[in-house]
Amino acid sequence: MAATICFVPGLAAVTTAWLFPWLRASIARPRLWGWGELMLGLFFALQLMDQTIIFLPHSGDVLFYGGLAFGVVGLYLMMLARSPGGTAEPSHPSAT
């Protein structure tokens, strides 16, 4: 269920740059936010598989840490999507 909740808006953001109305003002790069949302959906899907499907002795560890990596990267991409991509401002404007 959580994976589906992440996949649907993430796929819509990646393909059409559509966002929920309450996110439009704060997200500068909707497609990047969509990729982050898809990665977060993979995190939830892998965590579900970790809890239900274990074939090999260490497959649970691989699914857990792999899913954790997808979750961290997805959240990082969603954080980057909030800032506009462009030239950086000077650190001290009075230093000129």
C-alpha cells in the first residue's frame, strides 16, 4: 500500500511534472521530486519483500540494506528538488 502511494504520484511527476496542489509552491523541480518519490516507493517495496520473502540466509540483509539505500537516496533527491537548480549565490554579499 505504501509503495503504491509513492509510485503513483512519483510516476506522474516524472512523466508529466504534475504535483499535488499543496506541493506546487515548494517544489522547484518536479521531475527530480518524482524520481525521489519512486526511489522511496522502492524502499517500501523492498522492506515488504524483506518481511515476507526470504530465500537465502542473507537475503533479508541484502533486501533491508538495499531498501535502506533506496530510501536515503530518494529522500535526498526529494530534498534537492525543493531548491532551484542554478548558479550558487555568493556566501558573503558584502565581500565584494
